[in-house]
Amino acid sequence: MEIAMKSHVGRVRQVNEDYYACVTDLNGRVLAIVADGMGGHQAGDIASRLAVERIVKELRHLEGDLEAEDVREQLMNAVLIANKEVYEYAVEHPECSGMGTTVVAALFDQSSVITAHIGDSRLYFYNQEDGLVMKTEDHSLVNELLKSGQITAEEASVHPHRNVIMRSLGTEPDVLIDLGQFEWSEGDIVLICSDGLSNKVSHPSLEENLQKQISLQAKVDGLVQEALDAGGEDNITLVAVRNTLDAGQEEG
């Protein structure tokens, strides 16, 4: 697999509350995670880091011959353990009260992608046949209003409360995690990002960038720059993985 990553604090924020990781040596699988922290007194960067590091630690010794259902269960359990750790940290550190984080985590092998998701960070899937498809659903107030028909997609993109999250990791002792699974093949790309990208770069622009005949890292760099050019008010983080049918051998 070919991997490209980038995180930028943006043009306004003083602290990057996003955190990400990519692990390429999980017995034939690759793990990619993006987390976007929230909370006062710079607690968001603690929440996202704790969550990502705990998920990586829990999956570090994932066995290579597991059935898909077992992989899904281990991924979900890792995220739930991370939730417990972030929540307990906030309880023990009152200055971090209320902190939390979004999480998108994906486990890849040569033929399938298994995902876990909470919050409004996103996972997109691109292939030449179907174009760009969003595989996660935002757990946000604006998305609930959109689904119920109270606002239009155009209104959602500029809604004053579009950053209000309905579900996040670490804010409650128990959380509901969305799990997903889909097939992929050679040449397909998975893009995981924080809302610092998705709020600034439209779906058509994302798709157009991923279609370009340039390196995966150049695609990622270009998307970050586009978000910055559009204002860059938030932290911007992307992890992109392309299926090269050669799992875990290439990173860039």
C-alpha cells in the first residue's frame, strides 16, 4: 500500500488539536487513524493523542489470520477502551473536563477495509468506476437537521452551528461506535480527514484532486493547500492510503 499523510495547524489556531497515526506492520494489515480533539484549555490535543495512542496500542498485536468479524470486534473494542481512557483522564484532571475527540480508524488488507467512526471526521473512498463516496456519516447537529429536512445542503455548509458534535469519544463513559466494511482493489484510494479539510474543500474538488495523475503525497499536499487557501480556520489533517496490492511495503 502507498500511504501519504499531512497535518497543518491552519491559519488561525495556535494549537493543533488533530492527531493521526499510520501503522504498516500489523501482520499484513495497515491501520490508519485521524482524531480531531475538542475541549477548553488545550485539552483537545490531549484527547486526540490519548485516543490514537491507545487504539494503536490495543491493535499492535492484531493476529494476521482473523476472520473479518473478529477484526471488526477488536477494532471496536480498541476504540471503546480509548473512550474509557479519555473519559477517565478528564475526570481525574478537572482542567480537562468535557474534553473529547472525533475518531476515524480503518484497518486495511489487500481486499477489504474495516472502519470505526465517531464524530464528524470523515472517511472517503475513491475508485475510477464510482468516483468519490463518503463512507462515514457525520454525528453532528447540522447533519441531523439535514436528514430531517429542516435545512438544505447549501444551508448546512454555512450553518453557524455546523461544528456542534452530537457524538464524540471521551465525553461519556459509554459511547456508540459506527462500524463499516467495504471491498477495495488495486488503484483505489481511501482518504481519512478532519473537518478542517471537509468544511473547506467541496466534494467535487476532493474528487477532482484524487483523479489527478500525480503522487499520493502530492494529492494530499494539494488538498491541504486548498483548505488553507479557503481560509484554514481549523486544523487540517489527512491520511490517504492507496491499494497497490503490496500491503505494508511502502510508505510516503
